[in-house]
Amino acid sequence: FHKPVNPRHYPAYYEMISHPMDLATIKGKIDKYEYRTADAMLKDFALVKTNAAKFNGNGTMLADEA
């Protein structure tokens, strides 16, 4: 969740997930003032959880942690 998924370690991630998102990317977008609204940032934050559940499976530890 903290940084982008490494494609060398998890190549299938980028086959399953069409819009990757992680906390470091969100922070970078905040630092660059790329979010025009709080809702836009919250949408990316929700995407972190959605991607974790999709890749790892609902009910798994990683999905639950997200």
C-alpha cells in the first residue's frame, strides 16, 4: 500500500489492475497540488483498497488491511 507494486515481483498485478494506486502516489499528488477536491483524493484512496481486494481476494489479510 505504501509504494507502487513492483512489476518484477508481481507482474500479474498490472494485468489484473488497470488503475494502480498507492499511498506514495497519493502523497506525491498532494505535494504537487494535483487534487482539485478532497473527493478526488478520497477516490484514489478508495482505489488502493479496491485494488488490494481485487488482486488479493476479498477477505484476505491484505484486503482487510487496506
